[in-house]
Amino acid sequence: DVQSGLGQHAPDPENPGKCYCHTIYGERDFRALGYLRYMKRKHTKVEKQRVCHHAIATNAVVVDASAPEAVLSDKKKEAEKRWLESGKVASWGCAWFHQWKLNIGKAVDEHSQQLVVVYLPGQKGRGKVEWNKLTTVDDLWDGVGLGGSQKIEVAYLDRMRKEHGNAYRYKELDASHIADGSWKAAAGPRPGHPGYDIR
């Protein structure tokens, strides 16, 4: 909901006058940035309520996927209008990224925690994007290696590692290892320790 930061934006100190959306998403159309949500027949009552609540928090337009073409056309126009009025930023906002950055900073600087990146099953190490190329990637949500938000997070960690050194290094883990308990090996020692191993 809104209280969790959904639909909220945070200013990017490196891009005065703009929020983080311009840096991490770039300019994408209203569909990619979530301004049009489809309600499907297979959705349960609870799922439909969730879609509606999410749409309200993100200023998105909801339309029945089976609606007549004329209705779909009108809804698309309204979604595009909201996208334009918002400044072409992501409907779900970028405040999440600001908060995540703060959390990572605390984890590294205050608690010396080991960072771990978990990839989709069988895709460890795949789907990475360079920080300065986030806005030019055709589809951040292509399902390869990481989710869209995770691609952004890993790009930031790689950038920070280049700029600030080993404190931002991370271990890579396959999600399929969570179930068998082998993920525990990723919670190992910090960089510099004899047992530390980057994958």
C-alpha cells in the first residue's frame, strides 16, 4: 500500500530535480511502467481486490481483459494520459530503491554483513546489467536470472564495488539451493577471511 512506499518517488541526488526512475528505468511506455492493469476471469475475488488496491496506490487503470475493443482502447488512452501526467515515471514508484540503498549502506557500513544475491533456479550469474545501461535494456523483466528490481539492485552493488571496494562484494546463490539448505554456506565470512570465496 501507499504506507509501504508503493507509488511513491524519491529524489535522486545525482540527478537534481528528478527521481530515481529516470536513472533506473529510463523512458519506457505506459504498459511497461504499470499504468494499465488487466483483470482476468481466472482471478479470484481476493486477487481482484488486490489488483484494484494496487491500481489505486499506483494511479493505474484497471480493465477487464475480455472487454470490448472500444473499452480497451479508451482504457489504454487513459493509462497513457496518466503516464504522461506523471512525468513518464514508474507507476509503482522508486522510493523502494532509496530505502533499499539505505538498508544496504547500514548492512555494509554499520554491521559488516555479507551480501548475498539469489538468482532464479538454474540461472545463477545470469541476467546482470551494468548500472549505466539500465535505461537502455529492452526488457528488465525478461525473467532471465533476476527480477527487474533485482537487476537494478545488483547493478548498483557492482557499481559500488568498483567505486568502494570489497565491502560491496557479494556471493551468488541459486534459489533452488534454498530448499536443500546449501544456502547456509553463503552466509560465510567477510572478505579478507581465509574462508571467503566469491562466486
